[in-house]
Amino acid sequence: MIENQFDEIVDRYSQPILNIIFKMIHHKETAYDLTQDVFTKLWEHRDKFDQEKPIFTFIYKMAMNLCIDYLRKKKPDVFENEILEMVNTSDPESLNEIFSLVVQCSSDLKPKQKAVFLLRDIEGFAFEEIAETLKMSVNNVQSNLHLARKRIRHLLETKFQFTREMLYDM
């Protein structure tokens, strides 16, 4: 990989990487730092990158690994949001609040569950892409996703008083 190729990769992938890292760690400055670390490591290990494989998967794998390492060292956050009263709504503001609560609940997940949840349910990755990115089997991805969704449902019920009827789609 030459410098021009690297610059193109940074231009193309820096914002998506920043977005996924921010969703994982919920701290803007740290997300910027970790994003920079991803591309620094990419440059340092450019000779190890297999040109036959997609660069996208390689970069996301590095980002997920950095986030998982960061989250293992960090203490869990405490929820501070108020209870959301209504879930079954088409109101865009309410849906944004619900989405925000779900992402916030994801901060209480184990790092691998959080990575799988965000990649599948927030970013829309296929199971096979997640498996390759996180070096897991597809069955392991599906299991982690099931556990993540179950934990988020539980947190929405206990912390925010959502009812089972409100959570029928999750």
C-alpha cells in the first residue's frame, strides 16, 4: 500500500469508522482518538494486509478490537435518562428517543455482544461479515446477538419501565 492509496482509504472510511466507534464507546473525544489509532495501525501494518481481501473488513476488525480492548478497561456507565412513556408510535421524535435508549442500553453489554449488536442491528451487517470481522463463527455471532437483544429488552423493562407489549418487535 502506497501513501496515495492510504489517503484514499482514510478519506473513504474515517467517518464510518468514527461512527461505529462512537456507538460502541459513547465518548466523542475517545472515539476520535481510537479512529486515529485504527488508521495509524493500518499504516504501521500495511505490509501485512492481504490485497486480495476487502480493506473494509480489515479496518472494521481493527476498530472493533480497539473498542473491545477499551471497553474491557473501562467501568460500565450509569443510565441517566428519564423513562420513555410510549414506544408503539410513529412519531419521529419518540422513535429517535427509543433508538437512543437502545443504543444507551447497549453500553451495558459485554464487549463482543455489543460489537455484534451494533454491527448487525445498527449498521446492518450480514452475519457472515460480522463473523469474518470479529473472527467468530456465524453461530457464535447469532448467539451473541440473541444474548445482546435479551439483555437490552431486560434493561428497557427494568430501567425504563417498558412493558413486554411495547417491546414486541425487539
